[in-house]
Amino acid sequence: MSERILNPDLGFVKEVIKSGGESLKKCYQCATCSVVCNVTPDENPFPRKEMIQAQWGLKDELFRNPDIWLCHQCSDCTAYCPRGAKPGEVLNAIRKMSLQEFSVPGFLARMVNQPVFLLLLLAVPLAALLASGAGHVPAGPVEFGKPGGFLFSLKYIDPLFTSVAVLALLSLFLGIRKYWSAMSEGQSSSGKSPATDISLGTAIKETVKEILAHKRFDKCETTKGRSTAHKLVFYSFIGLFITTVLAFGKVILEPNGGYLAYLGHPVNVSASLLTGLVVVYKIIGNISAAALIIGILLVMGNRMKNAKKAGLGSYYDWLFISLVAGLGITGLLAELLRVGNMPAAYPVYVVHLCFVFFLFAYAPFSKMAHMFYRATAMVFEKKSGKA
Amino acid sequence: MAEQCILVIGGGISGLTAAIEAAEAGYDVCIVEKNPYLGGRVAQLNKYFPKLCPPVCGLEINYRRIKENAKVKFYTMAQVESVTAREGSYDVTVKVAPRYINDRCVSCDACAQACPAERQDDFNFGMSKTTAAYLPFDQAYPMRYVIDAANCKDGCMQKCKEACKYGAVELDMKPETVKINASAIVVATGWDPYDISKADNLGMGKVKNVITNMMMERLAAPNGPTAGRILRPSDGKEPKKVAFVQCAGSRDENHLSYCSYICCMASLKQTTYLKEQYPDATADIFYIDIRTPGRYEKFYWKVRDMEGVSFTKGKVARVENTEGDDVLVTLEDVLSGKKVRMAFDMVVLAAGMQSATRQNPLQLGINYTAEGMIVPSSLKPGIYAVGSSKSPVDVAKSVQDATGAALRSIQSAIKLLPAGGIR
């Protein structure tokens, strides 16, 4: 092997320790972790090498590698670690830091992951909603979506949320692109030629299949129940996404007060089609909401139950979990209050919208981004023939 | 009338050394040993490191010194029941379990041949059986049979009695209580092999040809279950490809947080057993760090340079059954960064040592570490702990420690060290 000069970044080591990897330095490189891990590849397995890279402050080596995201934090490594070095927690801290490294703009990632900024970040959607007229409670029966209802009286709500969603997607795209080129660079500097026989399309298709089936998650042993909990939350998010798209479609198409009608281009949609649409998205929405709440409560329960073996998690984890739980609970509560025709539904709905905003506007910087980065790492792994 | 003596709890190499050294200096000594024989763990070893001589030689010398010295009294199958301090000495009650065979025994084996019942041979870690009337091992001291009453019921003992021409079998032997007034107490309770089946990824008790290092000692010992031939347990095949898994339970917070000190040397030593019997065999030693303290390093170099012996840095963290009763081990070779799966004929787990006081703490007002080792600074005046009751040690260090404790206990006996004196 040729001579190589390592440049340890001590600031980075301290940052890992501060970010939930306080056990990092306990590692003595026995490699038990790499063996008990069921999701690691045989060639250059993780997380033993990540532990020494982190101890030595080799930031680039860590960030330019798909491995930190291929880790699903099963915590089998942490349970079997003879030193209590908690590789699972250390890698989680490094993942959080890699979000700060790649996401655009980076300062938002630092803000999202520091408790001091929480209120400020929450104040943004609240102020926007109030400015949009959310402080005004319409008279008459409690209604959100119907023409003339609450949502329709919020003047800027749809343009605001839509543009925030577009910005978030753009930011995610830029972050992921940075991560991808960093990984490519890392691979070419390590001298291993990438396998070329798998196309990007195939790699993406295979990754999506794998994620839908939660194949890797199912290999976790120490934290077995996590796969079920995660599946519930994951599929409920898909369900809620479909619900949102359908509901948005209805709001656009509605001949009586819909956007197109408002803009002077009403479309001729039959009333029965619209009613059918409403029935379908209400069913999907309610099932998804129930699955979301059950799933996220299971996530919380699992975390508490496994805290001793796997660690409780950090602010980065709990912020995300709390947001998802808050989203589900306020959503359901707002619905119940509306059905009960109680005006308290309005403020609850505003809180719900704040959660929605927080989750999606800050998605590129919070743990919400894990799905994109992990999926990217999986695609890269397949494309480079590492798997 | 209570026996006046220096009490030595434990008749292994440490206890024997302390007792004999004090007795040869002219002091009365009582040894209390829970096994039916003296010699402890050392009696189970095939060879000592680094000289590779059989421990029975050393033990025999000690047995002779005891035989020739009227000042040493010993109780086998005995355990300390209670200890109370009195005027610079200790009143000790010892319970002696019935052996059912008295001192008329000439070790003719007639009772064993007549005995219809069997028992697991714990001296060989269950790798063989003996009849319920048995001699613990061929050079046992005292050279006297024992009847395992729990495994010899319903007229079984009667058959042993009838077979004995010397009237040595006593069916109505009862537990006895012995009173001792001890001027000093030497705690030499020794160690137990750590129960490595608790590490559920290392296969002990689940994977057929996984054994512990102490089992390897018995397999290689001429008086062991295979008469000294190293054969793997499942089918008696000669193992030609053997793995040694270091730190099996040691340096592991989930098991024993400390280094057991002797396991690296034990595996290196056992590699020489293997190579001696099967020169074409290969030994793979998987380690985190090879720890051969002090001059033992030279022994490491010697074994390292043997043909067919290889060392791989990386802890084995998965052990499974594979075809033909072979054993599959998985590790990450840390130096190459690759996950390695290798099949072996047999796998030896270098299981650590834990102080016997972890399972059976003594009621002496002692503090123990979280893992049951005696904290020496917590010992009361006149009580001394030696050898592996305090920390994992090898035989040589135990003997040195015990010799020092003999002097300390003599000082206590002649009241040079009053209450609160130096410990």
C-alpha cells in the first residue's frame, strides 16, 4: 500500500461526541459490530471502520461513503459491543452531521438540529398562517375544506405551502446531488472501479422495491419491533400523500369555488366524480391517520423499551418523532372537533398546519431527510456493485 | 474443642502454597476445600505455560510436603459456614459433607466396578461419565474414592458397600461440623471458567464442536476423557483445522469487563498441544490484541513462528454449525477490512476466568467488585486474599502471592499485626 497522509479533524471528533456519539472513544476496534450487523456488506463492512474514521476525525472518508446511510441502526452492534461504544448511536450522529454537510443552505440544518432554534422555527409557519388570516374564525358550522370554509378564507395558504414544498424539493435535490458526487469522488479516489452493468434506472427500481418491502429493516434482531412500527409510519405517509394529492385535485377542479373556477376557467366535472373523490380520499386519509398514530406510538414505545440496549436517541431523533406524532394527533383531533362542530377545531387545525409546515419545509435538514439520503446510498451501493 | 490454626480457604495451588509455607515455618494450618481432592484448577491442566511441563509434578511435590508435615490438616468436601471475630482471632464453623468412603479406602476400584449408577464427570467438564462411586482423577489427593449420593440411590450405595473388602464404604456417614479458631485466614477460593454459553453468538452449548479452553486442557491431558488424544466431541474425529477465539467473554462489558490475563497464553500453549499431536494441523488464532505480558512475549514469538499457525486481528462474533459437524466462524479481518467466514473442525473458545466468590461469596464482611472479585482493601485485619480471588492471574503469580500471604498470616498468628495493622 502506498503512503497516505491522514488529516485528522479534531473539531469533527468533538462534534460527533457532542451530537450523540459520546461513547465514540470507547471503541477498541475488535470488530464485533461488523460481524453481528446483518445489513452490512462483506466487502469493507461497517461500522468498525466508521468508528476508527470518526475517532481519527476523517470526516471526508465518512461523508463520501454510502455506508453511514446503509446502516439502519438496528443496534445489534450496540447490543453486542463489548465496550459500550454504541456504534449505532455514533453512526446516527454522523448521519445527522452529514445532513449539515450536504444540505443547502447548511445553516438551516444546524438550526433545525439545535433545540434553541425550535421556537423560532415554529414561529415561522405560525406567523405566516396568522398573517394569512388564520386568526379569524368564520361564523357558522365548522368547516375546513368546503368553499367558503376555513381553508378558503386563508388567503395565502396554498401558494405559501406550495412554494415552500417546491423550495424544499429543490434543496433536497441539491443536497442529494452533492452527496452523490461526494460518493462518486470517494469511490474514484479509493481506486475501485465502479461496476457499470447496472443502470441507474435498475438501481432505483431495485431500491424502491427493497424499501417498500423493508427488507433490510427486517434483518434487525435487537430492535425487532421497529420494522413493523416503521412500516406503519412509512405507508401512512404514502397514504397521506395520496390523500393530499386527491384533496388538492378536488380543490382545483371544483366547479363551485374551486381554483380553476376562481381563475375564470371552470372545468366541467360531474358532481358524482367529485363526491367519489371525496369518499376515496377520506377513507385513505382516515386509515392512514390511524396507522400513523399507531405506528409513531410504537416507534416511541420501541425506543423506550430498547433504550438500554440501543440507546434512547438524541434531539435529532426525538424532534422528528415528536413532529410526526404531533402531526397525526392534531390532525385527528382537528377532524374530531370539526365533526363535533366545535370551533376549537380551528386553532387545533392551525397547530396541525404548523406541524405540516415544519415537517416539509425543514425536511431537507431534519431526520425527515433520512429517507432520501438512505435511498440514495442504497441506489449508489447497487450501482457501484457494492451490494 | 476448636482447632487452633491458620485457616486457608481453598486447596488449589494458592491455598496449598500458603498452607505449606506457613506449616513448614512451624505453624498449624487447616485447609478447607470444597472438592473431594486438593489441587484445584491446576489439577485439570495438561501443561503449564511457558515451560510446558505437566502440573501434576508440582502438585505431587506439594502433596508429599503435606503428607510429611503433621502441621497441615485438611478437610475436603468442606465449606466455611460462618466466621465471627473474637479477640484478634476468628471463630469459624466448617461444614464437611459426607464422602461415604472412609480412610480405609485403598483405591482398588471395586466399588466403582460394582456401582450401577453414573454421573457426569465435572472434572472433565461433562465430556465423560464416571460411576457414582469414583476417584476424582487418577492422581487425586487424598487418594480416596467418593460416592455421589445424589446420583446413587435405591440400593446403589449398598452394592458399592458389598463390593468393598476393606469396609471403607460407610452408608450412614453424616455431614460434620468442624469448629476452628483461626489466628489468620487466607482466602484462596480460586476461579471458575466463565459460563460462555451466556454469549449467545459464540455457540457454546449450541454448536457441536465448540469447546472451551479448559475443555481443551482435559482433551489434551493424559488422564482426560480421551486419554490425551485431542479429538473433537461430536464424532471423535482428529481436528486438523482448529480456531482459537480469544476474548470469549473477557474485555466485554456484557460478560467480564476485564482481561482474564491467561487466555492468550493458554491458546498459544494449546496450539503447541495441537501441533505436537498433529504436525499437519493448522491453528487460527483470532484476537483483539495478543496479550502476553512480560517475558511471555517470547512464548508468543515461538508459537507465531510455527508452521501452520496464523493470527488474525478481529474478534469472532458469530459461531455456527455447518456441514459435517464443522464449525463456521465469522469475523471482520480488521487489517484487511473484509468480513471473513471460515469453517473449522473444532473451535476453542478462550473463555475467561471469574473469581469463585462471584458464585459463592464468603460471609467475611468483604467488598466485591461488580464481577465478584475480592477488593483487598476491604479485608479485615488477619484476613488475606490470594491468587485469582482478587484478579485473574497465572499459576506463577498465584504461588508468589500465596507465599507472601503465608508470611502475613504468620505475622498475624504471632500478633505482630494487631487489629487494624497492615494488610
